[in-house]
Amino acid sequence: MIMLALAHNTTAAAQLKATSLRCEYRTNPLAMDVAKPRLSWIVESSKRGTIQTAYEIFVASDPKILGEGRGDLWESGKVEGDQNTQIAYAGKSLQTRKQCFWKVRIWDNHGNISPFSAIASWRMGLLTGADWTGSWIGLAGDTSRDLRPDPFVRKEFNVQKGIRRATAYIITRGLFIASLNGSRIGHDVLSPEWTDYRKRIQYLTYDVTPQIKKGANCVGIIIGDGWYSGFVGFGKLPNNYGSQTSALMQLHIEFADGTEEVIATDQSWRGSFGPILSSDLLMGEEYDARLEMNGWDKPGFNDKRWQPVAVYPKPTARLVPLPTEPVRITQLLKPRRITEPKKGIFVIDLGQNIAGFVRLKVHGKAGREITMRHAEVLNPDGTIYTTNLRRAKATEKYTLGGKGIESYEPHFTFHGFRYVEVTGYPGKPAMDAITGCAINTDLPITGSFGCSDKIVNQLVSNISWSQRGNFISIPTDCPQRDERLGWMGDAQIFVRTAAFDMDVSSFMTKWMYDVVDAQSPDGAFMDTSPFVDKNGTFGAPGWGDAGIIVPWNIYRCYGDTRMIDDHFEAMERWMQYMAEANPDFIRKNRLNNNYGDWLSIDAETPKDLLATAFWAYDARLMVDMASATGRTEAQQKYEAVFDSVKSAFQKAYISADGKIHGATQTGYVLALAFNLMPDDLRQAAAQFIIDDIKAKKGHLSTGFIGVKYLNPVLTETGHADVAYQLLFNKTFPSWGFPITQGATTIWERWDGWTTDKGFQDPGMNSFNHYSMGSVGEWLYRHVAGIDLGEKPGYKEIIVHPRVTEQLSHVSASYSSPQGVIKSEWAQKKGRFTFNVAIPANTVATIYVPAKSPDVVRESGKPVKDSPELIFVRHENGCAVFKAGSGAYRFESVLH
């Protein structure tokens, strides 16, 4: 009997486990500078209605200690509650380069205890300036030139003892590619990425233990201009942060006998210029393979003709670890077709607009030059259209070395393109001559969405590709022309859609440091972050407000209160910046570059109305964030601000019958979305939107700002049918129109190209711009129905699909911080099936479309037979249930 009971308990416990252990959103990170890193895991259980009731964490300096059932750094003890994310480490103080190993076990509401999880780890980084003992080195070149060659630097060293671990810390004012014994260190590109180098410079950390060998070794670094000294933002001038690139590296080798050696950059390194004649983010790269220095990064290379490196002063900026995933090549694309619109000019179509570069494969005589130009679209004659790139040359020039089959990809540049024009190629390029390399910050993919409509599926794909193409170190506006700035308006409008598609928690954590670094002394958030002096504009309504809106969205999606705490003072300074200039609570002063509802179609929303609406919205979000972090006085303060701005807004802009000043779709949706419309006028205001859409023959007119809110507001006011009408529209202006024209990404403008006018103004006409793709949020939240409840971080889930006869089925999933949420529905002849998956340690409210609750069945049985489902009410054609975790299959009759 005892043995049987023991077996039962083991089986029950096996159903419960803690998985996906993360530290500061990342898996086993190698460099943390957070004093109290936050730990998270996902609760998994095969039993319905499972809630974690307690947890116990062990953190140790050695996994063997964990194996002994203890933690020498921290033992949390048994902690009651269901918290499984954002748990701050509370053990011994952690010093530079300390490695921590941890595991967790959990208890649930069914009386089960899980086994301990697999062991995870994190390491602390170099935490103080004194930890950096190396020198900043480089090669003095002609910094007066706009484009200049990239230096190569190297150092040989010997290892005579057994190695336990080797870790490389690398940072540059510029970009780097590092190698060890001829093998590249890491798989990232464009490192250490973009920050305001006057305030923060990021370093990357690599475990290079397998690359070190006993005996002779060699480490090498190539240094590129990048954002530091290359062309940035409109391509007018280089050297935004400095003119001389330099590198700092420390290679810490820990030996088996407990001793350590540090190989660091210093004056003993040697350097040379080589085959990279120039490399710039916007302009492209010139590379001469005849100048390659074979073996330069291997021991034994003859570097007598190389010169001693120059040593440069240390920066005053803080040196910090990259807090998110690096940029990597995330997909390779083969050509779809190759054409020759003019003799000797070949155009290669990758079939997909991407951000990245191409890999060239070629065989030919030494000295032959191949030119590759990049473009998003074609002219009517089949040649590439590059006018919209403005000053960005987006061109690679490769000179053959003449030694067999040669392979080349650029080092420190990227482009936005679908088409590659190749000239100078010996003969006709084969289909394997060009490979497209798509790059982006390598964030986990969290969302999937599919349905019965091919245009909608392509729209989802276009949104995802535009996010990938513009999530390269920072959230940019576009990847192709001479701009590529961190436009705040684009980011705040898109952040919720972005969070469905990818896990953007660490990415936005990094970018919010850029936002606050850029804040002006008087409190204004910039229009773009990081800040570039030559392109600096600030305080624009809908743009500067990102400093409030992004932290609130990250809090809601991930339960992150630390981001609020870290930046609350900066947010308050922004609120003060608006209040000081607008004592009557109408935001009409300090608007600076006031863009309004950017790129709206024949609808001019009054700019002061839009500005005031966002001030109110900011105040409302400040109330919520103050409440979430226990700031009672601030909560009361911003409640008063919201009430005052709302009152002023209603008096200035809303008439007695609900009409809004300017009478635009954006004006109405902002008033409704931000709770500025009197309750008794909300339906009247919604009807005005519908009337305007009808007057425009079923078309939207919103620009960057209004488009995010249009379909959600229509749906939430009971007009999902009109929202669907806009979704399925295929004529200009609509989401569907660019797709009918072959778009594979989201266009910047509704009228980027039209059949009657052709290309829009090339001064601003990107074909890869995610802002108008903010409708993706509505697809997940309202079409599939996956949404947040009141508690942040998906501890409470709402699943509420809005059904339309124009879709026979929809299937979506989202990997939330709590686990995977699924919503799959199908309908046929009034019969409805609905599959829902709710992760453990959460509760959900599920809306099942049905003509009455009596016709709803779950897993083939009456709902009353399912103890994990509690009927709440029948509302607007849906039977509403409270549910615990688990997989459910509903069947109902719609009418």
C-alpha cells in the first residue's frame, strides 16, 4: 500500500513542473549588471485548473552545491503564492563576473510538489570601471574622409595550462567582428549596436572556452564605423558621436588550477588596414579581395609590416552589457527569379522585402569588380527603383581575388530590399549566386495567426516582416533609406502588436534606456531615440508620449514594475514639461515638430486636439503605473491631471450631440479609446465614425496615430462588422490594397504606390514601415480573441473572439510569460467549434459565441459537467465562462 501511494505521488508530481527558467527575460545570460536580477519560470501541468501555491528557489555558486540540496548564495525558503515571474534575487551580494546557478520547485493547489527544475544560470558582468583594465585601441586614419577603411587589430598569446573557462568581453566605439584562432567569436552582427555613446556603450560577452587551445593562440578584431562615426539619420554627415573608432577587449582565461590570466587590448597589439576599403550602414561596403590577409587572425601570421596600434582616451560613458539578444542573421532566402532588364544588368528577386544584406558566390579573374545595389521595388521597365533611398547608396562593390570560388558578405552594413541589381558579374548569375541574409534582433517568436482569408494571412506576414526589418538594435522607422532612426511615435503605436509577435521585453528594456538618455534637461522626450544632435527634434504629441506609453505596455504584457520604477522620475519630468506650458490643460504649447495624425488620408485632425488627447492618456497611464508601484500621492496627483485635461478636452472639442472638432475618424477614436467622450455620447460618437466610413465608400482615413485605435474602438462599441469591412477592403486606402500590388511588408504610406499616380513623393516613401501594421494587435485581441485581463503579465486571460461569416476559421497562439495561450475557432452553417488552451497558473474568462448558454457543449458534454468551467452570463451573443487552466473544446450553435 505504501509503495502504491508513493508511485501515485510521483506520477502526480511529474504532471507538475517548472520550465523555461529565465533571468531578466533571458536564458542563461552571460553578463548581468542588475544588482538583484529577476527570475521567472513557466508552470506546466497536465491537470486542469492548476495554480501554483508556493515556490522554493535555490541559488548556488556551483551546480554541485545545488545537487546537494542547498544554495550557498540564496535559499528563498518556501514562499507562498502564485508568483512565477519578476521575482528579484534576494541573496548574497554578487560581485563582478560571479556565476550563479539556480533551480526551483513548486507546489500546486492539488497537493502536488514538483521535482526541482533543470538547472539554469546567469553571470554577472564587469560591474565597475576598475574591472576594465585594457586600453582603447585603434588605428589612426584620415578621419576627415566621409568613408574610410576599417582597421584590423591582432594579438598572439600562449596558454600553457589546462583551461576551465574562457570569457571574452568586447566593446567598441563603432562596430566589431572578433575572431579567435581563425574562428569567428559569436554569431551576432552589428555589435555592440546603437546607444548614445556619450552616455552608455554596450559590451558583448562570449563563452570562448572551446576556441582556446593549449599553446599558441591569436585574437583579432575588425572595427567598423557603424552608428558611432558613420552616416546616421538622413545621411547628411558622418561622425555624429566621434570620428575615431576604437576597441576594448578583455579575454579572461580561468585555469584548472584556480589561477587566471587576462589578455586585454593594449599598446602591444598590432594593426593594419585590409580589404574593407569602406563600410557604412547607409552607404554600403567596398571590399577588395586581392588585399585579403589570409591567416591574420591565426597564430604564426607574419605581422611585421603591421603597425603598433594607437591608444585612445577612455570614454566618460558607462560601459554596460547588452541587456537583450544581439542582432543575428535569422533567415536565409534564395532567389525567386533572375531577370536581365538591360544587357549585363541582372535583377535578382528574393520574393520578400527584408532588412539585411546578401551573400555573394562568384568565380572569376582577379581585379574584376562586381556591384550590387539594393531596392525594395521595381520601375515599370523592370529596373530597380532607388529614388526613395535618398542619400543612402545601399551599394556593395566587390573586387575579386581570383582564387577559385569566392564567397563574400559585407561586414558592417545593412539594407532594406527585396531586389538586388548585380553588374559586373562574370557571365549570368546562377540561382545560387546570391543568398539573402535577413537580420534582426534575435528575439523569441511568440505569436502565430492564420485564418481562411489569404489576404489577411499575407497582412500578418507583412506585419511580422516589417517588425523584423525594423527591430535592429532599436525600433526604427525604416531599414532602407538615409534615416533608420528610433522614431518614438512609430514605436508606441506598434508596441502592443510587437509584443504579440515577439518577446520584446528585453528589447524594450534596452530601448527605454535610450529614451531616457535622450531626454532633454527640461524634461522633453525626443521624437527619436537614441538622440542624434543633427536630427534632434523633441516633444511632438504622439511621439514624445512613447516615454509613458511603452513602459505601461511592457508592464501590462510582462508584469514589469521595475521598468516603471527605473523611469518614473523621467516620466514625471515629461508630465511636468507639458503642464508648465499649458496651464489651461489644452496642449497647444511646446509641441515643436507637431506631426499630428501623420500620413492620414484627406482628413486633418486638429493637432491641438490630438495633443491634448495624448496628454490625458499619459495622465491615465501614470495613474495606473503609480498604483501598480505603490505611489499613492502620485496616483492622486495624476488622477487630478486626467480629470482636468478630460474636462478641458470635452469643453473645447466635443459638442452636445457628440460631434468632435474636426470630425475625423482619428479624432473620434482617440476620444473613445482614451475615455474622453461622455458615456452618454459614446454610441453617438461611434456612429459618426461609421457615417464617415460610409461617406468614404467603406474606407478608413486614419494616419499613423489613429490607425491603431480604429478597429478596436469599432469592435468595442459593438461595430465589429464595420471593423471587418475595413480589414477585408482591397481598394485604396486599405491594408489589403498594398497586398494586391505584391507588398510583402507594410508600407509607410497608404498611397506609396497607386495605379493612377504611381510612386508617391520619393522624399518619404518607404515600403517597409510597421506603423500602419498596428492592426495586428486587433487581429490577436479581437479576431482570435486573445487578450489581457485585469492582472498584468497574463495572469488573468480573456479569450473573446468576434466571429464574422467572412471567415470560416481562425487559429492563433501566443507564448505569454505564463505559457502558451491558444484560440482556434471555426464555423459552418451556424455550427461553431472553439478550441482554447489556457496555461497553468492562470485563470481565464472565455466568451463562447452561442445563441444561448444551453447549446454550448464542452468536449462533447454539457458545460455543467465540466468542474473547471463556471457559467457567468450570456452577453451580446456569447456564453461567458470563468475557467481554470487546461485545454477546452467548445461546440455551440450561433443562430
